[in-house]
Amino acid sequence: MHQKLKTLTKRDIKQLNIFERKVYRRILGPVYDNEKGNWRILTNKEIYVSVIKPTIVETIRLNRLCWFWHVQRMEENRIPKRVLYMNLGTTRSRGRPRNKWQDEVRDGRIVGGEGWQKKVHNREEWEKLLRTAKNHPILHMPME
């Protein structure tokens, strides 16, 4: 399955956050604790305070929004647009349907409610929606 279409599960998000913090700990190195008189690793909160960049999960979600916007503007006969809306006609498994990242976008949960479909074809309006989405709580995962 194409990586852009793969849904990020809670486990995937947790693993990405763990990996990201591990890399930042390696880059930032240990800190000297004056009170205890020894070296220690940075806590998660200290890492997120010192690193001003968006997390890897936020970056993935924003890139997906940009890709979604790009595909929405394509002609109907283009392969990426046909694949995005393709229904394979297979029977679904039992239980609750799996969440899809496209559903979050289509429902307007990330880009600020209804009316985003009209703004897809206007670059300035869409970029304004993306700036709003960058601050949306659904993009920001709590620190673990």
C-alpha cells in the first residue's frame, strides 16, 4: 500500500514519537544536574521545549493535507485521483470499520469544518486553511 494512504494507528504514532525523542536525545546529549551532581538524559518535556520544530507526526499529517489538496485539483481521469476514491468491492472485515485519514479531511475535522471543498480550487484559501490546520489540536499529539 502506498505510504500516503496508510492510516497512522495509535501504535504507529507512539513508535514514531519514541524514535523522534531518541534521535533528539542523541543529538542534544546528556545534561549536567547541578542539584544531584551527575549527568542525566533529557526528559520528554525538556526535549519538546528545546526543539521548536513540529513533530514527525504533525509533519506527516500536514504533508498528507498538501497531497490531498494536490490530488483534489487534478482532473477526474488522473490515476492518483481515481485511486483515492477507488472502491475495491471487497467485503469488509467484521467489527468497527477502520479509520481512514481521508475521512478526517473529508469530514472537515482537520481543515476547519464544512466548506473546504469549495476552497480546494482556490490556492490562497487553501493555504489559509492549511495555516489554520497547523494549529488544530487533532494534529498535535500529547507527549507520552
